[in-house]
Amino acid sequence: MSGAALRTRTQPTAAWREIQAPVQERREAVVLEMRRVVTADQPLIEQVSSHLLQIRGKMFRPTLALLASETAETPDERVVTLAAVLELMHLASLVHDDSVDHSALRRGLPTVNSLFSHQVSVIMGDFLYSRALEALVSLGDLDLMRVLTHVSTQLTIGEMRQLAAVDTLAFTVEDYDMLIQAKTASLLSAACETGAMCGAIQHRRALRLYGERLGMAFQVADDILDYTETASVTGKPSGLDLKEHKVTLPLIAALPRLSRSDRGVVDALFAMDAPGDAQVAEVVALVARHGGIDDARRRGEQFAREAEDALDRLPDTQARTALADAILYVMDRRS
Amino acid sequence: MSGAALRTRTQPTAAWREIQAPVQERREAVVLEMRRVVTADQPLIEQVSSHLLQIRGKMFRPTLALLASETAETPDERVVTLAAVLELMHLASLVHDDSVDHSALRRGLPTVNSLFSHQVSVIMGDFLYSRALEALVSLGDLDLMRVLTHVSTQLTIGEMRQLAAVDTLAFTVEDYDMLIQAKTASLLSAACETGAMCGAIQHRRALRLYGERLGMAFQVADDILDYTETASVTGKPSGLDLKEHKVTLPLIAALPRLSRSDRGVVDALFAMDAPGDAQVAEVVALVARHGGIDDARRRGEQFAREAEDALDRLPDTQARTALADAILYVMDRRS
């Protein structure tokens, strides 16, 4: 059903609320667990934690873990702590990303670096990550630890690749794939894999693959949004990646098709310290006109199909339907 | 023997080279293990790693772990990886500290934030820590993980306390103890405890206590140096803590004894955004004149005696002698 929907777009996309409906109760338990895990007897930490738990988003990774755990009959109570660990790891990486990027807003609220300081955000990211690991250790499962410490290294390698990718117009599709695999797909994949390890171990491989392909599709969709959506919807200025000289799939796809003079326009933007809105808009238009956005969409859809295929072997449960709907959600999201 | 030496100072302090002599061979294996653990297929990471492994200091924490492991007859091969993990955790926290403090030099060489960038140092600290944890997980010992993830949280809480301690002349000795316990003693204690857990498990409690008291003595000695040594010896300007409005034990001890006008001098320094060398020198002199440094020394010696006492129950081995000598080394070091 959802496969047909993906291919023809005749079905309306499921709202996020519906996707997480099968695990609603546990999802609330995850929020409580997150609060418990980050509690510390230090006023500044308490203050930053409250702020962070308030800017919490849709809890995509915990929801995936909970759904993965419920694809079999025997979901395991440990998944609540696991899901809290996943969201805290994600939150820790966001806090450091915002600090590294000097971002002022996250989900419409001030970032830790802007509201407190750069110092506080570095330390707070470390704190969240350490506490998450302590909670993970308390589950007493070496396999879970193996998967999640590995992913955590992948996230940092992804960040480093991201830094190295700035100002690099020679960045290839393969480079891009390696970047988004490390930066985004690794954690979504681990959320699904470790979710499966809590009660649906027989689906571990399938769910790991599903999560990985979903993650690739997710990041491609995100990078397309930067070329297509305006500030009022994403909460960040359109073309921000270009402003920051970040090379993503739409540009990579368009570059080889540019005339010498059009290529000169791109080069000029990348030579400017702070490109203006007009320069950015011109390059966005060039990328669109030369099929960069269409190409990126096709590649995103390919990843989405692979995510769907990975679900084929799972039993037909509410959780599986929700996971399939999550693919559509990722492809259609506007923020 | 070393106890008498500590009390009377008639024996020359053991050189660091002698302290680590009993574990010299394994110490070299630890360096190789550190290289293995931080290897990554990413050029920027390789570049920063090489720089970091080059500014490696005396490997205090690995040496303590190796010595602790050798206090019994059955040292365990896992201690080499454990020791590498400890040093990498320490290195990760130094990289983030330097970034948070905007420090330019570490052990006489440029910091990651000054040589590369702030961004690179945040990500690299995360990378080192993640890789260290992956290596730790590979040892397959939940107890080791429990101790070290807990310590890693303590380190971040210590950093947060440190931030909160800036500009706080109301900081008490108890606040200071909590700060240095979290920031410094926790990791030295864990180095000794986890070292013991690799082959000398019967001495786990004694060595944990030894490491903790040694760590307290170590940090007190460090904070005294800031009031007593000049740039040529420490590699950092004397009085740097005061310049940065950091309240440490010598000042805390002196404050209640200051006359109203002397207190005014301290308040004035803390009200200045960037106190000059003259202001700093004046407060350093005030602290010394009012016995702040002597008081701090007495407290440091108390911690050192407690560290020695903790070694009482250990069998008389080369490793135990080296651990006792390490106390003297910490008390007498000039850098």
C-alpha cells in the first residue's frame, strides 16, 4: 500500500501523529526517561537541560526504535531507556553542531550557544552524551553498546567530512554519500537496529538496512529543501548551505551540466566570504534549471524505495505500516 | 620510606622516568594502542591525531593504571587497551577544555583550536572520546564501562562547575573540593581503580582511594603553581587563574583574612574585564602575605598523606613503591 503511494503519490502522506500512534504510550515514557537521565545536581546543567528538553522536536529516532522493537510480538521494556539514549545522543550532537556552526536558532528556539555561551554548549554536549552512555551501560548489553559507540564515532567522522566538504566544488556523489551516511543515516540505522535488538532481534538486519536507506532519503530531502523552501517554512533561510559554501547533492548533480559562464557564477559565489541573497538566488536558479534538484529527488526516491524493500520481510503489523508511512513522511516533509 | 620522605623532605623526589620504569614496556605498548585506536580514514582526523599524539605529555593516567594493575601478581593484558582509553579520554577533555578556554598553547605546542579551528577541536574531542569508548567496549567488561562512563560525566560536571566558579568570590573550600574532585580526582581515581580491575581486583578499593586523594593533591599543587611559578617554568603566565577570574584554594584561604582595603583590591581585579599584570601581581602578593599559599600547601599535604595511607594495605612491590613516589612527584612538580 505505502509502496504504491510512494510511487504514484495518490495517497495523502500520513501525519507524524499517526505514525507514532502505535507507540504513543512508550513515547511518553521516553520523555520521562530522558528527564531522569539528564538530572544533575548542578544548577547550570539543570537550566540548560530544561531549555533543551523544551526544544525537543518530534523524537524521530526514539519513535523509530520503538516501532522497530514492536515489529515482533515481544517488545522488550529496555527499549524505553534505549530510545531515550538515542534521542540524547542526537541532542548532544545537535548542541555541538550548533556550536560549531554558530547557529542562533534550532527549531525556532535559541540554541544553547546563543542563549548561554559557546563554552556551555561544548560542555553540555559532552554531558548529554556521557549521561546517555551511563544509561546505556545500565542496560547491561554489550551488543547495544557496540552498535551505539560505533555510530557515535560515525557521527563525528561525518561532522569532520562536513567541515572538509566546505568550499570543495570537486565533491563527488560518492563523497556526498559517505558524508550523509556518517552524518545522518548511521544514527537512524542504529535506532532501527537497536530497537530491533529490544524484542525483535530476528528483524535486526532488515531494520538496520531500512533505517540506513531511510536516513539517506531523509538527508537528501533535507538538502533539497535548502534549495526549494523559504525561511517561513524551514525556519532557516533558503540557500543557507550555499551561503556557507556547503556542497550538497543538487549542486553536485548540476555542476557538470553548467556552461562555462554559469560555472563562473558558481565559482564566484564560492570565492565570496559572505555571498549575498542575490548571488545565492542566482545559483539556486542555475541548479534548478540544470536539473540538479530533479536529479537529487530521483536519488532520494531510490533510497526511499530501498527502505521500503527492506520492510518486505517483516510481518504485517501496525508497527510495520507506521515504518512504511515514515518513508512517505520523510519524502514529503517541508520542515 | 616514601612516607618519611613526604613528611621530612630529606629524600630527593623520584624523577618521572623512575616512577614509570616498572611499566616501561607496557607504556610503549599503550602508545601504539593509542595510535591504533584513533586511526580513521579521514585526512583531517589523521592530521589532528598526529599533532595530538605528538603533544602527548608524560602519560600520567596510563602509568597509574599500569602500576595499579601490577600491584598484584597477575596483571592482565587488557590493561594496555584500558590505559590507552584513559589517556584518550583525558586528551579528549583537554581538547575541549582548550577550545572552551580559547587557550593557544598546551605543553608548549599549539592547541587544536589555535592550529586548526574551534570547529575542528569540538569535533575532534568528540571523535577521540567515541573511539576510546569503542575500544573500551571491545574489552567486553561492563564493570569497566560503568566506572569510566560515570567518570566521564563527572569530568563534564567538573567543567560546568568550573564555568560557574568564575567571578564567584563566595566560592567556599567545600565548593572547591567538589570542583577538583569532579574535574581532576575522578579520572585519576578511575585510572587506579580500573587498573586494579585488570589483574589486581583485590586492591580495587584501596587504589581507587589512593587515586582520588592523589588527584586532589595534584590539583591543589597545580593551583598553587599558578601563584608561585613564572611563565618560563609552567609554560603559561603565572597568575593566569586570577586573570581569568578563577577562584582557587590559595585565594579562598586568604580571603577571610584580608582587611577591608585589601579585599577592595581583590574586588577591583574581579571587576575588571582584563586585569593587567600589575593588578594580578598585587593580588598574588596579598594572597601570599595572608597565608593563602601556605594554607593550600597544608591542605595538599593532607591529601598526599591520605593517598599514602591508602597504599598501606598493598603488598610491597616495585609498583607500590612507584605509586608512593608518584605522590612525591605530584607534590614537588614545577610544571
